[in-house]
Amino acid sequence: MSSSSIANSQKRILAHIALFPSAGIGHLLPFLRLAAMLASPGNYCRVTFIAVQPPISAAESNQLSTFFASHPHINRLDFHLPNPSHFADDDHDPFHARFRAISRSVPLLHPLLSSLSPSLSAIFADFAVATDTIGLAEDLSIPLYIVSTTSALFFSLMACLPDLTFQSKNVSHDIQLPGLASVPISSIPLPFFIPDHVFTAHIRLNVQYLQKAKGILHNCFDWFESETIAALNNGRVLPHLPPFLPIGPYKPYDQGVENAKAGSYLHWLDGQPDESVVYVSFGSRTALSKEQITELGNGLERSGCRFFWVLKTTKVDKDDKEEIQEVVGDSFLERTKDKGLVIKGWVSQEQVLGHPAIGGFVSHSGWNSVNEAALFGVPILAWPQHGDQKINAQVTEETGLGVWMRHWGWFGENLVKGEEIGEKIIELMRDKTLRVKAKKVKEEARKACEIGGSSHKTLQGIIEALK
Ligand code: UDP
Ligand code: UDP
């Protein structure tokens, strides 16, 4: 934004919105994108971004610094957790433990938010801090919008969780969610079978007072999940839910001149033919087992396709110290050097998916990744690993954006052999029908975000209501 347009919009600021994400890059990135969208010229919004400190991953710290360097007009409010590692983590997932630590620290935000000038018009808070933030918004006498970071179908499952009991994952049957498509029992996240598990207990807590929120913001567009969104909005899933508001896919934001400089992988992609490369990534916090990594490497090699593989061996990036050669072996790298590129570390996924050389995406179907694939029309081979990902994969397949390898199971269920992986990658890269369907999804996503499109209109309506 130029300095004159910033000065101009500051004169006319009419709504002041605080954005409050929870832990993990999968939560931070959509909030940063939303912040940039809200604070764009013409919206006349002031945005205060609550940056929880310290972040768990290096990726979160880096994204925060680069974002604020290129968005000086957004007010950064650092929120230092008094005791970030205090809460015991019974599933050894530092992100889940951090969800709780953030939730319990919410009362400390009150003095920071009540002293802001101009005073706040609303808080947009992560579903993972919903219950605690409702009290905060009530104290400040402002509306709260909940920001969902998952599919509408998984959100529906979470909303119904207090009324559901899952006995055994070994009995094969479907779960019929009220008013919705059925979900196979094998798609239910394993922690949901343990009622006092930290993941399950935290979600149950957060659905308790959903009806007190003014609305639920959804990173997706109406066309993609229209039946589920309609069921949520007409009370078929649960009575008294606030409006479920699709306002995505959130647009990648301008990273500024400094950070737009291309990584070496982008130069490598520049040298590859259009739609010839399969991109393989399981998001920011999923490491496959060593055996599975070997089989995946084997599959990529067997496929004979060009590939760009982002490798992870730990949940938290700061712990990931192994060299690529130690993980996949020098001989693999030597044999595949003309066909593939393996990277360890952060890549700009939106730039990768937007690159013309990319023709397919082997993905864990994290919700942000699904939306990015939709925005760029890249067909997905969905290989979910945990949490909401099987249900996201179901949605992805139903829309035609991808195919879901159901029988591959998720983390720890099966060791999928390289032979089969290779065959499926060939099918993905040759499937012209899927490519056409993915392009159609891209068209619909772009239509929704254009001026007058469904997501654009919904977001404008929310902003107008706050003025
Ligand atoms: N991401 C990225 N580069 C990486 C790893 C992840 O840009 O090297 C981004 C990706 O584009 C997405 C987010 O991080 O926006 C990950 O969110 P997602 O919901 O896909 O999965 P999660 O990491 O939460 O499992
Ligand atoms: N979630 C939550 N509390 C928890 C764990 C998860 O509210 O303790 C929600 C979170 O908002 C996310 C969904 O459950 O949308 C799936 O969580 P998961 O950990 O699988 O994925 P994440 O989005 O954190 O990568």
C-alpha cells in the first residue's frame, strides 16, 4: 500500500478488528492472509494482530517477521505467554499443548485489548481459543467471530462432538452426522475415541458456547462445500449455530520485494516443462516414518515422473537436524538428480503451486493446502495422516479436485509400498479428466473471490456490519 493510500485510509478507519490465531503455521498463515485482506485499501479497517510469543516453530517466527516488514500498516500486538510449556502434553504434540496454554492465558489479553485506540469493533479468533475468547469479547462488549481452520465437514463433526460417542475404530460403519454426508468411522481422528484426550477435550470445550459467536468464518468458498454449508446454516447440523460464512480461499499476501526473491527450487521449476512435476509435501508438522519415507522415495523414482519433494523428519522444524543424504541416501539423490529435487526446510508453497511446471500434488490434505491447490487448480493425490485430514480428503475428492487413497490409511496404519505409490503418481499425472476438474475448481474459487463473488460479498457484508 502506498503511503498516501495508508494516510487516506487512516482518516476514514471505521472498523477496528483484532485477529487472534492459535499455535502452528496452519493457523498463523490463514490469519495473516485474512489480516492482509481486511487491511487492504478500500475496506477502511484497522487491524490489530495478536502475535502469540514465543511461537513453537521457526516457520511461525519467520512468517511473522516477513509479514510485518511488508505490512507496516497492521498493528502487531505481541502477546507473551506467561508459561508457554507449562501444560502437560499427553499426546506428545507440542501444538496441542500450546492450544491449551494459549486458551488459558486469554484473560491476560483484556488489559491489552481494552486500552487499544481506536477501541475495537470485533475480535476474529481461532476456533482453538473459542470458549475463552467469548468471555473476553463479552467483557469488551464487542462481537466475536470464530475463524475455522478446517473443512466445513470436519467443523460439523467437531460441533456435534459432545453428542457423539465412538466406541471402537475396529467396527466398520459410517457415522451419520445430522443433515450431512456420512463419514466412515475410519476417518474419525484417533483421539476422538478417548474422551479425556487433550485434543478431544479441547475441542469439546470450544464447541460449548459457539452459539454466542456472531459468525463462523470459513476459509473456503460456497461452491466447494455448498451442501455442508447449507446444512450448517439452516440448522440441520445443530440448532442455534451462528451463520457459517465462507470467505475464502484466502489470498496469498504480498511478501514485499525482499522476500519475493525466488528460492533455488523456483529456478529449478523454471527449467521444467509445464505441468510435468509432481509436488510432494505433508505440510508444516507431519513427518512420515523413516520406512515410509524410503517407500515414498522408491515410488517417486519408479514413477519416472519429475518431482519436487519437501522432506520432513520431525513435527517441529527447529528439531529437524538431519541432512537430506542421511534420510534418503546419496545413491537415491544421484540416481534421481535429473528428474527430481528434494528439499528440507521451508518453501513458499503458494509460489510452488502457482508455478506452471507443477502438474500434481501429493498432499496430506491439510485444509490450507487444499485451498491453495483449489486456488491454483492443481490436482491432489490425498494421503491424509492425522486429525481432520481424512475428512478434508473426502471433501477434496467429492469436489473433483483430487483423489483420496483411502486404503493407504493414515499415519501408522499401513506401510504403503513404493510400487503402489509409483503407480498412483503416474495415474495422477496422466489423468486428464482430473486436471480438467481441478481447473474448474480453480475457476470457481477465483469467481468467488472476485468483486461481487460469493466470498467477496460475504466478507464485505461482515466488514460493513462492524462499521
Ligand atoms: N507451508 C509452506 N511451506 C512449507 C510448509 C507449509 O508454505 O514448507 C504452508 C502451506 O502452504 C500451508 C501451511 O503452511 O499454507 C500448512 O497448512 P496445512 O493446513 O496445509 O497443513 P498443516 O501444516 O497445518 O498440517
Ligand atoms: N483443534 C482444537 N484443539 C486442539 C486440537 C485441534 O481446537 O487441541 C482443532 C484445530 O482448530 C484444527 C482441528 O482441530 O482446526 C484439527 O486439528 P489438527 O491438530 O489435526 O490440525 P492443525 O490444524 O492444528 O494442523
